[in-house]
Amino acid sequence: MRSKIPFDRAQDTPFFIVNPNSGGGKTGRFWKKILPEVRKVLGAHEAVLTGGPADATRKARQALNQGYRRLVAVGGDGTLNEVLNGCFQEGKPIDSDIELAVFSSGSGEDFAKSLRWPHDPLQALCRLKERKLIPVDAGRVTYFASSERQETRYFINIADFGLGARVMRGVNASKKLFGSQLTYLYHSVRSLLHYRKVSVVLEFGGKTLPFPEIVIGIIANGKYFGRGLCVAPEADLSDGLFNMILVEGAGAGDFLKWLPKLYRGQKIEGKRIHRFKTDKIVVRSEGAEPVLIVTDGEQPGGLPATFEIVPKALKVCV
């Protein structure tokens, strides 16, 4: 990738990383449609298309090495996650002046909801031009990619373990003929009907807590999850804490009962729901079967895993 912008001007130039395959090809069509407006509103900019898994991470890191600091992820939450991971090296952000923006046009747009980012492309471009920024925390998870190999990955919105991995497997394999939201709901209910609850142990704040019948565990930095479900209405992207939500022993009937509240942004409560706030938590599985984790919709590996906050890691355009 060769830059068209001189190095001394790159820092103030928006660099778009576009995943044309996101949303079943929707993002590619979206980008072609808005490109004239990008030129009109922003003028000088740089843009590259991704070509496969992890390519957005590589292109983000290349752009930063060339002096760019204003990265714009064009796609869904998975594209944003890859761009985010390109911003870190050796356990910390490559630069303290990195600015991140998201143009959501994929199948997952949950982080954009937390930012109240506009759907209208022209409004979004005007926001990008205004360059209003807030410091945002990131999550770092150290997990097992195989039985013996430990790896680290970053997330900006939500990580989860348990049921979510099975749901995402079904969602990612489907053609999403009825839209991403209905597809997610269908696979959620279907997975709940067959899912075997898992036994986990949590370690945080000097406590060790066993939970023998967990359906799903959510480590939230942002508020939204699962195509618009507000699972963590109290989450704050800049407070240096995760909102941890554990759902124990619930089934499809419980999920359907909670659904209206989740879409309205109301907090769901009950004996089967446990909530904690922490900046670091270790999660271990007590069963023989592997328990997979999901980070911003991506599935990198499984438990045991350590989740840690990286406070005010990046500046994000709002």
C-alpha cells in the first residue's frame, strides 16, 4: 500500500478502510454511492479496500506507519474490530493521537448505536469533518486460541462467552435474507433451545465466584449487542470499567420475555441475572467442553481468558 498523501499532511487526512464484503456486499455498494460526497465534504482523503480476514488490521497498521492518524472503519462491528487491533502493538496503542471513526454499513452496527452515530451518510461525513472527539476505553482479552497457544486481542464494544459463540456461528453462516436483526433473533432462539449451560468461575476484585449454569456472559464496554439489544444501559465508554452481565439458567422463554425491554433500552433484572463492574476479570471454564469467546462479533478462541480495560486508549469521533 503506497500513500498518495505526503507524510507531513497525512496526520490530518482521513484514511478510510473499507470492507466491501461486509453485510453480504452491502458495504461495497454503500461506498461507491457515498464516494462523491466524501470528496465533496472532506476533500483530500485516502481509502483502501480490504481483501479478506485480518486485512483491515494489516491496512490500519500500514496507514499508521505512514503517518496517518485519522482512521475510518467502513463496514460492521467486525471491520471496526480489525481496524482497532491494527492500532495496538506490544500491548499499547501505537500512538496517543490515533482518531477512530466508524461508518456502519455491515450486519452489525452496535458500537455506532452507543455513539449515536447517524445513519445518514452526509450527516456522518459532516460529523467527521467537525472532528469532535471523546476518549474511549478499549478491552484487552488474553485467551487460548488452541489448547496450548495463548493470544491477545482488543475489542471496543462487547466481548462475550457461552451462547453468543453458537449464535454468531449460525449468523455468520447464514445469507441474512431477512436482515441481520431477524437473522440474529432466529439463531438466538434456535441456539437457546439446544444450548447446554456451562460452569464457569470468575475472579475479580479479590473474589472467586462460581456459576454452575451460565447461558451467556457479557463483558460490556458499550451498551448494545446482538443487533440492537441494549444489554448494558449503564455502560460508559470512558469510565475505565466493564459492565459484566451473567445470565444463569435461562431459556428461550426468558429471552423472549426480556426482548421488548432490551430493545427499549431498559435494564433487565431478576434472580437469573448477575451484574458486576470491574476493570479486570478472569473467567475459567469448569467443564470438559471448550467455551468459546466472541469479541465485537469475531470468534478468536476460548476460555480461560483474562479481560482488562485499557483506559482512554483512543480518541473516537462522535
